[in-house]
Amino acid sequence: MLCLQICYDGDIPDFKKLTKARQVCPCSLQKGVNDIDDKKLLKELNKILTLEHGHLGMYKNYQDYQDKEIRRAFRRFMEIEIEHINKIKNIFRNLGGIYSPLIESGDIIGNLLGITVNFINDQEVLKTYSFIENKAHEGYMNFVAKLEKDNEPRNNFIAEMVAANMFEAKLMHLWLEDKLRNG
Ligand SMILES: [Fe+2]
């Protein structure tokens, strides 16, 4: 109990309650003595965090585009990706886990998804990014489904938190598809 108070001081109260209910010591996660599910959860979150960094890389050069609509959309998408990263980091902090991106730099998306982004024209960029956001949505859907199936209040709570990222990946995918079709 003392351990929970130290680790969760000042963090999200609901989360604290849920984790307490499950009798999980967050410090034990760091010491690697927790059950396999928690390890898997942290591993999965780390992969998601790495991908989110890749998504941020897609949009951060929004100023380079001639098309004003693309510039505006990508600027906002960049902000959304920053929010996604912060949300995942927040979950990590509340779990007492330590995050480290799987790939530190370079072409994260290319390395993880085996994709080469062709920046020769806007159409190719839109097509590739649309594919990537759709993949992100699919990935989140599977992750959320897994967490919900688990039937644990803590995991259901995490599912609700990441579901927002899932929804926004879908929105970005739909915008990119619309832009591809209608210019
Ligand atoms: Fe994202």
C-alpha cells in the first residue's frame, strides 16, 4: 500500500482506484516480477509509442507542401500525433513502466511496416499516409479488443484511453482518402 502511494501520488485518481482494486504493485512491474500479461501490455504499448513517433514524423514537415489544405490538415495531424504520444506516455507512467522507443531514429514507419514513402508527389504521400493511418486504426482496434476481452477494470480503463487514438487514426485516414478522391 505504501508503494502505491509513492508511485501514484498526484496521478489520475480513477486509475489509482482501479489498480488498487487489482492489487498490483507498480514497482513490481519495473522489477520485472509481475505476471506475463503486464509485460505483454508494456511491450505492446512500447510498440505503439514507437509507431506514434513515426506518425509524428509524417506530419511535422507540413510547411513543405504547396497545397494549403494539406498544410493545414498536416499541421493539425502533427498536433494530434503529439497528443497520441503523450497519452501513451501517460499510461506508461501510471503503470509504473519504463518506455524506450524500439527504433530510436531514422525511418520508423519504413522499418516497422516495410513501407517506402515516395515523396515525389502529393498523391503518393496521401496514398501512403492513408494506408498507414488505416493500419494504425486496425492495430488499435485489435489492441482495444484484447484489453476489453481481458475483463479487468484496469485494462478496460486503458482500452477507453487508447480508443481515442484509435478513433482519431480513423478520422485522419478518412480525411486522407477524401483528399485523394476529391483533391
Ligand atoms: Fe497516432
